[in-house]
Amino acid sequence: MKQLRNFNGGDSVPKEVKDNPKLLEAMQKYGGMGEDALIEQLVSQIRTQKQNGTYNPAQMNSYMQMLSMYLSDAQKEKLQMVLKILEMEA
């Protein structure tokens, strides 16, 4: 199972990540974080974006689809649940 933990952006970087500098930067920045810390960070960033009017749900879904190849089924389900809760917030 592929995981983001300890991602260092080495030679095994998938093409879709190499082709997306923002995604590569995010994976390098957050690759060493545990699951709970990643979710906390995601929730914080989405709430901040919603408050300042820059949140784009379509863009978030696009990023989540790219990242999903690194997640287990349980992690995907948990992430979808968190995103649904955040979508319901004002």
C-alpha cells in the first residue's frame, strides 16, 4: 500500500505528481505527518479558505482524486467523511 508518510519526492514520484508542482510541494511538506495531523491541517486550511472566500470544492476534489492512489480504502472513506462535514459548514 502506498502512503504519503516519508514521501521525499525521489525518483519514484508518479508522473501526475511531477507534472503538478503544487501537489509535489504539498507532498514534500506533509509527507512526514501522521494521519491525524494531516486531517487537522486539511480542516484548518479548508476553514481558512472558506472564511476568506478562496475555497474551491472542485479543486479540492481534483486534489483528493490525485492523492487517493496513496490512501487505503479506510483512509479514503475517512477523508470523504471529513470533506462532507466541512462542506456542510457555512
